[in-house]
Amino acid sequence: MKKKFKLQDLDCANCAAKMEEAIKKIPGVNDASVSFMTQKLMLDAADDRFDEILKQVQDTCAKVEPDCKILV
């Protein structure tokens, strides 16, 4: 399943790259893209575990950029 999410308070392109790299390592994630310019996250993950994976993505993003929120 592919979904796009708006990001709030993503402060730098370097943080976006770190977040994208960390998200791609989460089991069940097929692909992910974090765009600093558009402040968007594109997540492609397993359908049956999507909500669980999204929670892990939110936790991962909070570690890299504590102020950044994924608007669901």
C-alpha cells in the first residue's frame, strides 16, 4: 500500500535524508521517500501491517527530528 503524508516542522534536508534512510530499514517497508522541499513522506509498505509500520515510522522520525510530526 502506498500513502502520502504531510510533514510538519521538518527543519533541514539532511534530517530528511536521515529519516528516509532509517525508514527504509524498517521491516515491511518496500520503499520510502522524504522530501524536504515539499514536506511530504511517501510510504510504500505491507498492506497487512501498515498501521503497525506507520507507528514505527513515526517513532523513527521522532528520533531523528524530535519536532517533526507526520500528519495522518
